[in-house]
Amino acid sequence: MNDTTTPPPLPDRLSVDPKSPHHHLPVLQHDIGIKFNDKERLDVEEYCISEGWIKVAAGKSLDRKGRPMLIKLTGKVEAFYK
């Protein structure tokens, strides 16, 4: 890959939900990786680096609006571009 454009800096908090105030489309257009407690996670819905947490889907359970139920896991969070 020979991209001439540099990706925008990663925010402290990011969400994949378009209705969230922490949804940043220019950042999400790039391939982002999340390391949680030194292990790469592929199922992260939202993260916050400064507070040290991620939110992931809790199995197959859905809320009343049809979105997956999320659980918050705390630990060391690192975000990076792949």
C-alpha cells in the first residue's frame, strides 16, 4: 500500500455506533486495531484510552431497539492503525 494521505490522529474515545457523539467517520474509514491488556481484540464496539475501558457485545443478547447489549471491560487499552 502506498497511501499518500496520512490518517487523522486517533481520538481518546471512539465508537462504531453512528448515533454516538464519539463516532468519527474520518477515523473509522481506516483500518484500526485495538490492544486490550496486550492482546488484540477484534470485537470492540467502543473504547476510551484515558479511562482504560472497552465495550464489547455480550453474546447474542439484544436491547429493545435491536442493538447488541454491551459490557464494559477495564484494563490497558491501546489503539493503532493497521
